[in-house]
Amino acid sequence: MAQTTVVALFQGSAKEGDVEANLSKMITWMQEASKRGAELIIFPELFLTDYLSMTDVKVKPLAQQKDGPAFKRLSAAAKDSNIAVIYGYPEVEVVSGETCYYNSAQFIDSEGNSLVNYRKTHLWFTDRAMFTPGSESSLVEWNGIKVGLLICFDVEFPEVVRILTLKGAQLILVPTATTADDYDSRFIASCGVRVRAQENRVFLAYVNYSEGNSNYLGHSSLCDPKGNVVVQAGAEETLLLGSVCLDELQQVSFRYLPERRPRLYEDLVAVADKSS
């Protein structure tokens, strides 16, 4: 019998800077998603604090360590509701006396354990005044599935998704925070994520905020390895449920990876080194 995993994509709004309210909302929707049969729920980028309303001055006092109070609350909720969760939050870490802030997303399993804490590697313009870029990709095995984790702008770089695929990713999860007034954001949400899924033959979930009182785009989606949309939202608050069946990965007749010629791509790094 084919292994099928139900994942939930929460598209909603967060309260500006209100960590307690946003934690409570996540816990409520974790419980609801579990009742509906989901084994994992993904929340948008920086959902602990909201994204668009944050500035350097606002976000840093709200930043937490990866094992801080928010993790403890959500870890307990994951265990109580028997559901894994991915949530975005501003992370703070002190290394050799230097305080660094990251735009992070943490993956907690249904037993309350942290599987991975990913730091956004490609910072959007508004991120750069607030955060330090991460420096590592993120791949973890969960529920028999090899899962890659990215955040928003990361997925717009094909190299990043390809690296995860080469490492064995079967499902790539992307918390995001894109707006309706930007052409590129609309294109990525409607076409770009489908291309990333199709060219890498992976499932890809893209999880955005709802329109709410801000100018968020919505249009969260789950795409299959052929680039087909399994489920997609409009602009409103909603909980999307979609199935990830690993057998579909084997049913794809044509694959790009075996046709690659990596030696021809060495210039990609060489040119990048010269221009940096």
C-alpha cells in the first residue's frame, strides 16, 4: 500500500509583535489540523511576530533562542496534538560575545523534538537591516520522507532547490511572506513554485500569509513532482490539506538529474567568485 502523508498549510494573519496571541493561534490550528488528519502543519515566515510590520527596532526585542519559550510551548503542543509543526520566528544567538539575529524556521516532530532549525540564507531587502544570513542548507528525514526546508526568497534561486534535491529531498517546505503588489511575488506563487517542483521532481509546499489587514498575497499551495497544483488557496485565511504520496516520485517517467553534465556548470561558481 502506498505511503501517503497529509500535510496542512495554514494561511492566516499574525498580530504585529504579539508573541502570545500568535502562539495561541498556532496551537489552536495545530489542534484543528490534527483533528482533520494532518500529520504536519506549516505556518508562514516569522509567524511568531508577523513579517511586514517588523523593523530592526521592533523585531530584536522579540527574538528568541531556538530552545526558548516559543519552542517549549509549541513542542508541548505538538506532543499533545500528535502533529509535527514548522513555525517561523526571529532567532537570537550569542557566539563569541557577538549577538546575531536570524530569520529562522524550526521543525518540531509530533513527539516534541526539534528535527532542524533552519536560518534563511538569501535575505530579502527588508531582511538585511534585521538579520544575518544563514550559511547552511537543511535536510532532515521525517515520517519516512526526506524533507528540505527553505524560507521565502530562498526558493527563487534554482541552485538552492537543486542542491536539496541532489541531497535526496523529496518534499520541500517553504514558509513565506509575499505581497500582492509585487509582480515577481505573484509570478513565483503562481508559476515559480510549480517549476521548482517539476524541474526537481519533488513535492513543494509554499505557505504564505492571508491578505488580512496587510497587503499579503496569499495563494499558498502544494505542488506535486510534475508541477501540478495539489491544493491552492486564494487570499483569505484558510487551512489547506494536501497529500504527499512517495509513490508519485517513482511514477515520473522523465527525470532531469541523470541528464545533468556537472562539469559544464563549473563556470557557475567561477563566474560568481569573480563578480563577488
